[in-house]
Amino acid sequence: MSEIKINLPETSFPMKANLPTKEPEILEFWEQINLYQELRSKTKGREKFILHDGPPYANGHIHIGTALNKILKDIVVRFNQMSGKDAPYVPGWDCHGLPIEWKVEEEYKKKGKNKDTVPVNEFRKECREFATSWIEIQKKEFNRLGVNGDWKNYYTTMSKSSEAQITREISKFIINGGLYRGFKPVLWSVVEATALADAEVEYYDHTSNTIYSKFLIKSGPEKFLNCNVVIWTTTPWTIPCNRALAFNNKINYSIVKINNNEKIIIAEKLIEKVLADCAITKHEIIESFSGSELKNIICNHPLKDIGYTFDVPMLDANFVNLEQGTGIVHCAPSHGPDDYYLCLNNNIQAFDTIDDKGHYTKNIIKFSGIHIFKADDLIINELTNLKRLLGKGKLKHSYPHSWRSKAPLVHRATPQWFISMETNDLRKKSIAAIGNTKFYPAVGQNRLRSMIETRPDWCVSRQRVWGVPLP
């Protein structure tokens, strides 16, 4: 039998990757040859590819989200570098705001320390030190993932140069009239006691109390006298804050007789739904009419008998629809953008209704000092006693929450600084810039455009101490 010889490949590579040992060796080698700067030297003068690093918060160890974000950026930068471009990558960290403050406050609580007793300058100093310490930790963690960047010359939002540049940019809006002080509703966290940006808001399912409440017509055409205008709301606690009712002149409404000859006014197409929700089995439609006939009608507040003696006018509004409710919307100008602008255009001012922590102010008769999250049952009981409640229920729906505390948010009118989207054509310029930008995938362009087309003026102020001061 003849022998058959087989030539097998031979390699010095081990059969096992042994990455826990090998990866640190690779990183050490990159450090020895100064890889990042070598790449800069080799590709100097070539076409630039710049990836702007939207930074993570310097408030703890990296997690799967921050790791994925950095790795994807590293892939994009390396691809462009290997494609022959000069692709520098300067990492950064977001160091201001609520996430840092919360972490420092948590440390205070562990030590039995009350933040309110700490001088502002000392608190800011501790926030800066906290952020600095986590930058060093995260820098090592990202480096351990093999992310190649200029880790020695990173940027931070808390550097004096960054803060100075932010102040210079804000000053431009002051000079051109784009920055203004306004008192209007913003999304507010009663836990953090601050306004929140849209990016700080998350939506979760939330079960709200719902009520149908009656507003007795005080003055108007004779056929409407002694009728009750019915509204539906998912925020019974805002009833004491009511100052108007909204209808739509394009909707048809009906006068409906129920119970003991009581007459109510609701949208014609919503009669069956409202009566079913309120467990009303017998009714008679007296008359149907155009919403335009509700113009100039004045109602009593449902809490009139306990001191809410002001008039409640009915106002025409195109935001009123037939999706839910009664076709008539209760308006609390301090607690909703639509309510605010409708009332403002009709010379009805928003006013101070709740404090920073969510307690009714002294302007709210009988309920002053009560927390709004505990007020629904009290309001419902009061409406019941005054025979102003037609029905009640529960609704599970998507609702805004604070991304940090996970607490439900409310709209609250407060004095804030805003950047106008209309002054200096900021909205128009932004939409034009979006149109001139290439998006991957393209659907992102439409999404961002629709956001800019409808977004309100930008609230840039916060009721916090760790941030860039407004000039």
C-alpha cells in the first residue's frame, strides 16, 4: 500500500481567540503607535468626513444603548477613513441638566443630606466634579470597546469655552428679537419642579379619571336658556382652572332632554356615545342646530356655588372635533396650548393655578394647597354634590411622562424664555435646510420636517441650577 502525504496549513494563530487577553494587547499596540494621530498624518489634506458626536450623559457606566451608539459611529468613521478620506472623530459628553443633578441628589440622600440646604455654588461644583469623574470612567469603557477617537482632546458641554459659545449664540437671539419672555403652558414635571424639553418626554400608558360635567347657560338665545352645555375631560383637576368652553361652528349640535326634563347640549353625532357612558337610558332630541348658534353664549362655572362666580364664554375653535367627548371642550388657559391661545385671542389671560410641586395656589378657591394628583376625587365629589356631574369613568391612554422620574407630566403656565419659530423666519429657514440635507433613510427627512412644521416656540429655560445661565 502506497503512502499518501497531505500538506496541511500551519499558523501561529491560536485556535481560540482568547479575546480577554488579546484585546488589551491590541489596544496597547494602538496606543504605542499613536494610531489616531498616525491616521490624521497619513490622510492630511484629503477630503474630510466629519461625524458630529451627539454626546452621552456623564452620569454613570455605559450601557447597551450608549455602547451601540458609539460602535455604530465607529463603524461609520472607520469606513470613511478606509475609503481614503480624512475622518477625525472627536468624542464628547453632555454634562448639564437633570440627569447629573439627580445623581448628585441621590448621593445626598444616601448621606442624609438635604439639597435645599446646600449653597448653589457648592452644588454646581459637586455636579461638575461628578460629571468629570464619570467622563474618565466612560472614556476607559469606550476605549475598551475599541472605539478609535481623539480621547485626549474630547469636548464637554460644561467646558468654559462651550458655555461661552452657547451664551454667544443665545445673545444673537436677544439682538435679533428672537428670544422673548412668555407666560404660557409648557410640559412640567411636578417631581423635578421644572419645565421639560420634548426630548425629555416619554409616553407610557396611563389610566386617567374621566368626567362629563355640566355648565348651565347663563345668557344667550331664549331656546338655550336653562340648558346645560356638557364637556368631557381626562383631567378633572383642571375644572377649577376653567375659564371658557370651545365649540366648532362646523359641527351640528343638539338639545337633548334627559332624566327629569333636564336639557343638555352635545354634538349630534356623539349623542349615543355620551348617553351610554353616562348610563342614561331615556332621552328626547328637542332640536338640532349649527354650532355657529353657540356664539356669544355665556355659561356659569360648574363650581359657581362655592365661589367660582365668573362668566364662562363659549368660543369658536377649529381644534374641536368629534373623535372623543361631547364636541365641546373645557378650556383651562393655564393647562393646555390650544386652550391658552384660544383664550388669549379672546382677551382671557392664563393665571397662576398650581405651584412648582403641583399644589393648587391661593387662586383656586376651596382647594388651595391640595396636590393636583390627589384632587380628582375631591373635584368629582364637589361636582356631584352640586349636581354638576353627568357621568364619570376611566380611560387608558398614552400619556407624557418624565424620562427621568417616570412621573406623569402636566401642562402648566409659567414664566419662561422662548425662541420664536416665526421671528426672523426661523421655521421657514429650518424647513429649507431640511430640504437641502441628504437623509439616510429618506423617511427621516419627512419626519423631521413634519416636526418643525408644527412645533411651538422653543422653551429654552429650565428651573434648575446646573446648566448654562441665560445671559
